[in-house]
Amino acid sequence: MPWTLAFSFWSQISPQLCRDFPYLDQAAIRRFRGNLSALVEYIANTHELTCSEAAETLQDWLAFRAALLVPQVD
């Protein structure tokens, strides 16, 4: 799922993101307002990952997990 599409469904997918990444705080991720690089850095810092690892992990999550949480888009 592309980031722009994920952000348009952010209110539906962000709670699950916080459940799947247990060190994330829902209030904290709301502050990023669609800033992908800030979110990646936050995931990296809270989960002891490099930014590259966090970006890859988030991309995987968006592709596989988040895609199940939003209506199918043609």
C-alpha cells in the first residue's frame, strides 16, 4: 500500500500499527501528520532499529497488514 493511500486511511490503520509495534504511542504518531520520514525515525528509535530497517519493516507492514484493514481500492 502506498504511503499516500495509507495516510488517507490513517485513522483506521494507526491503532493497529500501535498494537503491532508495541513501543509506539498513538498520540505520538498523530503528531507526524503524514510525515513518513518522522514516523520511520520514531519506529527506529522506539524499537532499536536502524532507519533502513524501520523503513523496510514499515513498508512490509503497509503492504501486508495495513492492506487488510482498509476497503479494497480499484
